[in-house]
Amino acid sequence: MSPPTHSEAAWFDDQHDGGAPPGDGESSSWPAQPDDRYGDPYGDPSGRASARGSDPHERYPPVAASGSGDDWSVPSDRTMPAPGPSAPDRQVFVPPPAIRPDPGPPDPPGGWGAAQVPPAPALTPPPAPGPAHRPPRRPRPRRHTIDRRRLAVVYDIDGPRVRLGVAWFAGAMAATVVSPIATALVYAAAAGMAARQIVKAWGSISWQADVAAGLGALPVLAALVGPEFAALTLVVVGVAAIGCAAAPDGARLPGSGGRLAAAGILCLSAVPALGGAAFVLVRSESVVAAVVLLGLVSAYEAGDYIVGSGASNSLEGPLAGITASTLLALPLALILVEPFDAAGVILLGFTAVACPLGQIVASAALPGAGAYAPALRRIDTLLILAPLWAAAAGAF
């Protein structure tokens, strides 16, 4: 195949340069095209040169040099690109992807001709009128029953209760053995503290609680003189309670019943004094009878607390206490220890019943069985049993 002539090379330059005049001065009939060589590194916007191969000689056909037909060279206005990163050996033209027009939002079911109006909400018929409103019925009055929890014993298990109980037993036993005066002092202090705790539990004025402490200790000390003088002091306690309630600030509650409530609460201070005074009368009559009495009530309290504090009902504790005290009293009754020598074995039955009844009386004197009154719980088993024991010992 013969190399292209000069006219063919000029024709290619004419096509490539957008219709510029050829080198020999001839004009071209091809229309001028824009020069896009700056968009294409090799000056071929249409991509025709890439179709002819990757050889630079094919992309830029040589022209014959002057003076010889066999000498081929690149024109002076053409430079061959050097191979490398800036001029790859092969370049593939990738046309841009076809851009589709935006279809826009989908057409509504009814078309775009009519305005889209939301449908009207469905109308629900009004509810049918119900029956006429009836006034609520008045609740029937309930029968008042005894609240067993109100009278049951609540066991305080916080703190060293067992050690305190042992210490109380040792102190009371020592005072009982020493003399009636020592016994009266110990039980007067316990009865006074119990009376004060009762009044405070009911929420009375603080100075009335202090007065109640003196009113509770007075009958116990008066028992040293005799039962008649102790009974007289009980009357004094009632009169003093009325006087304290009549004070300007002595009303327990507002209204006419406030002073009566204050007087009744102060009279409750005589409840622990009853048990303490009876025990002092027993000690004044017989030291043996007093020691036996203290031993029986202590056995009852120990059995009651040990079993009752962990029981699921309020009966197991008292039953355990009755069992403990009966087991201790039975041999004493068989050998006729005072006061069983005068009263007989029947005193065992009274002992078994009187101890839990004393606990119930103590709970009734409080606004609640769980009210804070540890001093009262120390002598509550004597509230019923001590007067019975004093009568059996001949103290009356």
C-alpha cells in the first residue's frame, strides 16, 4: 500500500483543524467546526482518530518532506505525545449515559383535572339515651366487731430485747429478795414510765405526760403503807386527772369533748399502777409468794416472746407462755409452796388465764397494740395476776 500523498495529508489537517486553509494555499469546501482540542487531550472531539488505532502515526498522518517523496516526518505544528501517565498508549472514549427526564410525581387515580378534595368524614349517629341516673345507695352500717389485732400483742424484735429481759428479771428479783422498799422503788419506776408512755401514745400534751408519770408511781409507793392507802391514792389519781384536763391548755381535742378525753387518758395512768401496787403488797406479805409470782410471770413472758415473735398467728405465743408457766408452777403447787398452800392447785388455772388477760388489758389501754410502751409490756402480765396473787397470799 502506497503512502498518502500531500493532498490527502492536507485534507486530514483540514478536517482536523475545522476548515482552516491547507498548507498549499487551497481552500476547503468542508464547513468549519469548533476546535475542541482543549476538551480532548489529542484534539479529536469526534473520536474518529481513536478508531484508527493507538499509534501516534495513525492519529497524525505524516506528510512528505520537501525534496524527497520517501522521507516522512510530523508537521511542525504537530507534536507527538510522549508515552506515560499524561499520554496513555490507549484511550477509550466512554459516552455519557443517557439522561432521562424526571417523570415527576405519579398521577392520582382521578387524574389532575379535578381538585383533590378529601372525602367527608362519616357521620355516626348519636348514642341512644340510657336509663335515668339513679342515686347511689347508701352503704349498710357494718356491725362493730372486736379487732383482734387491736388487742393482740406485738412483739418488738429490734434491739437486744432478750438481754434487756434478762436484765429486768435479775434486777426485779434482786429487789424482791432485798426488801419491800427496794421492790416498791423498782416497780414504781416501771409503773411511772408505763403511765407516761400511755399518755404520750395517745398524743396528749407533754406536761400531762410528765404528770402521768407521777400519778402512775404514787399508788405503788403507797402500797408500802397498806392496801387501804393504795386505794386512796387511786382516787387521788382520778381527781388529779380531772384537774389537769380543766387547765386552760388541758383539752386533748377541740370542742366540748376534748377535756373529757384528756381526763380519761390521764386516768389510764392508774392501769400500770394497779399491777405494781399489787406486787408490792404481795412482797410485804410474803417474800416467797413474791418470788414465786415473779418466776411464773417471767417464765410466761419468755415462752411467749420466743415462740410468739416468730409465729404466724397470735395464739402460739400465749400458748407457749402458758405451757412454760404451768410446767414451773405444777411442782410448786404439789409441794404447797406459798401461796399454793392456802389457795390450792386451783391457782394454777387462774395463773394460766390471768397472764394473757393482762396483756390484752395493756393493749386496750393503748391506742394500738403496736404503740411504743416497752415499760408497760414489762409489767402487763401482772395487771390481772398480781391482784389475784395478793388475795391468795392474804394481803387484803
